[in-house]
Amino acid sequence: MTTTDLLLVGLFVLGAGTLLGIFKTKTAGFGRYTTSVILLSLVLVISAMLFVAGMIESAIFINVAFAITGFAGGIVTAKEQ
């Protein structure tokens, strides 16, 4: 297996573990917060896998990461109010 294959497998395992952790610890139902966390996790894992596979450039991945960070900051701020 090449390094790229190992990175892809590692990212997949990390993403699957993240989703399992979200589903295991969440309360019943899908509110705005739970849906947003699941969506952000999926977008980050999928974009990271595409970046490692060489299907998107680093600038695009960085833009996605910053967008996720900004959106997550908005979710946390809105939840505290």
C-alpha cells in the first residue's frame, strides 16, 4: 500500500469514528446543532480525502477548512445565547 492509500484509510477511519461518536453521544432527534455538526464533519472528512487523493488543490481545501471553522464558530456562539 502506498502512503496515499494509508492516508485515505486513516481519514476514513477517523471520519467513521467521528460519526459514530456523534451518534452515540447525541440526544434523541435531529436539531439544528446536531445536523450542523454531522454535516460539517462529513464535509471536512470528504474534502480531506479528496485533497489526499489529489483531486482538489490545497487552496480549495484551505478555503473549505476556513469556511467550516467560521460556520462552527457561528454555531457555538448561537448555542450559547
